[in-house]
Amino acid sequence: MTTLVAAPLIFISHGAPTFAIEPGILGEQLNHIGQNLGDVKAILVVSPHWQTADIEVMTNPQPETIHDFYGFPKPLYELSYPVKGATDVAKKAIDVLKQAGLIVKENPTRGLDHGTWVPLMHLLPNGDIPVFQVSMPKGLDPQSAYELGKTLGPLRKEGVMIIASGSMTHNLHDFRQGVGGALPYVSSFANWVKQAVQHERLDQLLAYQEFAPGAQRAHPTDEHFLPLFIALGARLNDVNLRTIEGGIEYGILSMDSFVWGLNQSTRGHLTEQDVHEGSEI
């Protein structure tokens, strides 16, 4: 089952769990993308809210909605995202990962964490495309995340859309400080990342802690930024990049996101950026 055109690839800044009921700028644009996914057969999601010692792949045919967050409004805990799993495709992903020499385990009971179902509620509110998750192995760094993405990327040619769900910025320690407005480092860091991705500065991105302004403040820990490197690895030299300007939530969470491989009708709705062929990213 091979398609001529690779399925889309998205790095989504999934924000706080409240994104489920407060779609903002990003939610609207994800909804438009979801209406134009064409021949996508299944969706593979990698989220920092599922980390394991070795890579695990969800093969659950009916994944439950996991409410893996605390202290939020009650309506969030009443939400569910009913969707079918993609067992056969997940097993194909297991084979691909094993062929790359990685240790992989099948997980037939895993559900969908909020890094997955929250953005999917906007992208595909009807849950009409099967979904499965691949866990993030502990000890991942930018380079190994990039290599993991390269391993998973060829699945796009078989109609599997890849979502790398993370966050452009993620410092929850600054939550109270951001109440009065966006903190300056948030935009500085996000703008640097967008420029680096658009101009394919892979070496600088991999060493972002050295080059990016406010890197340590934007990501005191890197688990929410590592999905970006998975996306960069999975892009298959696709220069068809679009940036989604998602705004800033709670003064600290940049919702900016990236999309590769959209069809023409979808691309017309998003913020267009000049993307030049250059170094392999």
C-alpha cells in the first residue's frame, strides 16, 4: 500500500490541556488542515507524555483517552476522543524500527495521552483516521531524536501521517510570571527556531542550547522540544514547509508549529514562508 506522495508531517505545539476547549489561532488552522488530508491511512503520534525505557508502539485497536494532567477545570476530565487504533500499521512501524536495530516493544493496552488527543480534537474532531503512538525512549537527545525521525519518515510514503507533538517553548515555572503578558524570551526563542527551520540550519538546531537566545529559559528540560527533531528527521528532504503562527498562550507557551507535505488547497490557508533547498535537514 504505497502512495506516490508522502503523507503530511506536523510538529504541533500542543500547549496546555486547556487547548482542548480553547482552540485559539492554532486550533482553527489545525481544523482546516484536517479537512484536507486526502489519502492519509493512519496517524502516528510521538508525544513527550509517553516516555519509556525502550521504544514502545501502541497496538491497541480501541485506545482510551488518558487524562494525564492534574488541577485543571472539571470539563477537561469529561472529554473523550473516540478513535480507532491502527494495529496493522503500528506493527509495520515496529518492523521498521527493528530493522534499524532499535529495541522495540509492542504495547496492546496503551491509550492516547493529552499530547495526542488534545490537538487531534481540533485536527480531526470526528476521529475518522486511525491513530497509534510511538513512545519517546528515555535518554533521547536532539541527534538521536533526529535519527528516530529518519527511521520513521519512510512510513509517510505508505500513507502514514506523522505528528510530532511537543512545544515550541515549555517553562511551566514561569506560569505566574506570564500572566501579565508574553515574556520576552518566548518570542526571541521561537523566532530563532522558525528562522533556523526555514533556512535549514540543522547544525545550529541540533546545538540550539548554544545558539538559540533564551534556550535554557525556554526549555529547562528538553522533552517537549525533542519532537521537533523527530519531525526534522522525518521530513524526507521535503522542502514544502509551512509555518503555523499559533500565538502565545499564558505568556509562556508559544503555539507556533510546522507542517510539511500539505496539498495545495490546504497550503493556501496557512502562513507561507520562503523555504530554500539547501543542506539536508
